[in-house]
Amino acid sequence: MTISARWTMLPALGVAALLATAGPSWSQSPTRPGASAEKVGGLIDRMPLTEVAPSIRATGATPFRIRYTSVSAWNGAPITVSASAFLPAGPPPQGGWTVVAIGHGTTGILPECAPSLSPDLSGIAPLVAQFLAQGFAVTMADYEGLGEPGVHAYLNAEAAGRNIIDSVRALRQLRPGAVSNRWLAVGGSQGGGAVWGANEVAAAYAPDLNLLGVFAFAPAARFTDYVDIAAVGKLNPDQTAAYVWMLMSLSRGRPDFDLGPYRRGSVARNWTKLSYCTGPHAGERLEALKQITPDELKPASLAARRQMKAIMAGLALPKRRAAAPMLVLYGGRDSFLDPAWTAQAVRQACHLGSKVQGILQPEKEHGNLDLTPSVEWLAHRLAGEPVSNSCG
């Protein structure tokens, strides 16, 4: 099993992509596997996907939408999470298919925003197809609150990381014995933070799985300064869109969080419209975003500013030593995430003892990174070769 050089560019996975897509169809009712779903990663049910992107169908893979158990970001309670899951064509190799778990970028914060509800997986189908064609089993978690009832914990990387890990466990139950416990994680933007978060919790949360390596591009690892930028009225349009969804997520998931000091004017009037992600109302969100003025998102007081900064700092990465080697790729012209923030996260990861290689592409933006370096890097992780890192 190899990583081929055909993989040269992933789709853009940032919050600017507002995708109007139809839902998938299934040929039969959900089927329940024999495995227990009472523990994290337990497979609850699976539904064969009959409407999938041509690129995936061409691989001959077997596609599913699965539901499985995970842990809530808000209270630690058991929750149901959905994912897209794929078994490649042909018989499994000795030891089973290696898994690639994909962390998707921002698609929205409502249940209907889940990639698994889109035939093209919110634009990520070509990437999935490339991995399937190379003989990997693939899973892509929707994250808590996307695809299933609940509140999406937007940019909570550790929580999304646990959802990703549990999707790997559930995938392995689709055909017991055919899927290895060896896995790679690949993600961009919000998904870059999610796979980074998975790497940090993997040692304690998933000793049953063997994480070989993590590739995070344009990762949402550090964004603590968003509130300071909002306070001086300097959020750019991309950051404004992301910040609004941060506020929405917090207000829905934390009853003690008071939105009053953080929004006013058109933001408050258009609050419902600003939550849309897909379907006929997606255009209303774009229009509502255009109406926002800098003053409408300024924290009303220093105390409010400090509160939001503390919340964001609590979500920032890194927090602990990562379990597996990690490649972090980021652009010098990223309009969502200042490259200095990502560089700082890489330095701190080094300080914590992680094996991480950070690559800055000075002329690249959030969604147009040249991902070619990841091809060889991932191949080396599969082969168990020594790791190059930026930690000196």
C-alpha cells in the first residue's frame, strides 16, 4: 500500500465554502451490526449510500453513512455522531486495510451542514476517492452536532479529534478483521485542528489504535487573537464569518454564555440567517455577512473581551505531547489564521516533546496550499521511516 504522487492538491476546506447540496439517498433501512455500541466508538448502525460522487463510485468501494458513539464536548456525556465510511474494493491485505481518517474543514454549525448528507461530501469526494483507489479504508466524521441532533462545538479541536478517533473504531466494525488498527489522519482548516487534536488525545483515549502520522494543513490550532481583532474593528470578511459561528456555537452549547456583549445591530437582527449553510437559504447568509460593520462585533467591555479570550485560549493547541509524528503546512497569506499563530503553535508543540515538521509557504493562502510535501511524508510514516522535524 503506497501513497501515490497523484495526490497533489486537496479541495479548499475553509469557512468561505458555503455549499448548497442535496442529501444522499439510501437503498434500505439502517442495519445494525452485532458489535455493542455502548462504548465510545461503538457502531450504532450503517446505511449503504446509493447516491455518491462518480469519483468514489469509480473506485468500486463500498460506501456507508454510519452512526456511532462518542463523547460530548459540552458535558462529557455519550452522544451519537455520524460519519461517511468507505471500504475499498477487493480483498483486504494481510493485517487488514490501513485507515485514513479525514478531518473536514468548516461546513457549518447546524445538523444539516454535515458532509455525509452531501453526495460529494461537501466537495471532499475527490480526496476520498484518491485514498480509496490506493487501497485505504476511509472515514470522515461529521463531528458532534453535524448530521445528528446536538450542538456543534465549533473549533473545539480535542472534541472533534475524539469524534475522528471514534469513527475509526466504528469503521473497523463494518467488517471485523478486515480493517487494521493502523491509521493516518489528514485534515485542513477546522479539520487540521481536529486531526491535531486527535493526535494529542490519542495516547490516552485510543491505546487500541496505532496512529502512524498526522498531516494538518492550514490548521485552526490557535485563534485566541480573534477577539482582540474584533475589539479594534479589524476582522476581515473571512474572520468575521468564522467569528460569528464561534459565538453561535458558544451561545448554544453553554447556557451561561451571554451573547449580549458580543453582538448588536445587523448581527443580532440576522442571527438566524447567519446560521445557514446549505440549501435555498445559503444566499441569505452571504447577504447578512455583507451587512456586518466592525462595531457590531466589538466586545462591549474589557471584561467581555477577557472572557472570550480565555474561552478561546482554552480551545487552543497544543495542550500536550502528540502521540504520532505530525506535518503542519500553512500559508503566509492565510486570511483566516495569521501564520504567526500557527508558527507559535508548532514551536510550543516542539517544546512539549512532539515530533512535528512545520512548513511555511510564504505566498500561499488558506485554500491554495501546495500539498505535495505531504505525499512523501505520509509514505514515510507508512514505511516506519525516521522522522524529520522542526524542533532542533
